[in-house]
Amino acid sequence: MIETRESDYARRLYYLGQHTASRPQGLVCSCLYMNAEAGYLKAKKLLETKFSQKHKVAMAYVGKVTNSPAIKAEDAQQV
């Protein structure tokens, strides 16, 4: 979301620092000494590596699909 609103790497890094707390914020702060582009990209990579939970998101979608009611032929739109 930050990338769609802000093109400047320094501001992106600033926003990451402002909108994180605790351990994630510590990771972002560790990248502030780098140049803006390298720091932002490194912070983003560290956050993704340490805190990404893609498997949980995938399992939630699988659960949603398998626990949804079956689609019936009469559910299709008539064109």
C-alpha cells in the first residue's frame, strides 16, 4: 500500500517506521543507516521474511472454499 501512494524511497522507509511497533519497528530502524532505496528494500525484505504468514492466508482461503455451500446449476446467472 505504501508503494502505491509514495514513490520516494526515503518516505516509504519513514512510513514503515511510523506504522510498525516493537520487533518489526526494530527491523525497520536497523535499515535507516543505509541509503533510502537500499534501506527500504532491505526493511521490506526483513519484514516479509520474519513476519510473513503466507501459509495461514492460504489455509484460510482453502477453508473458505471447502466450507462454503456447493454451487448449484440454478445459481448461474441467466443471460
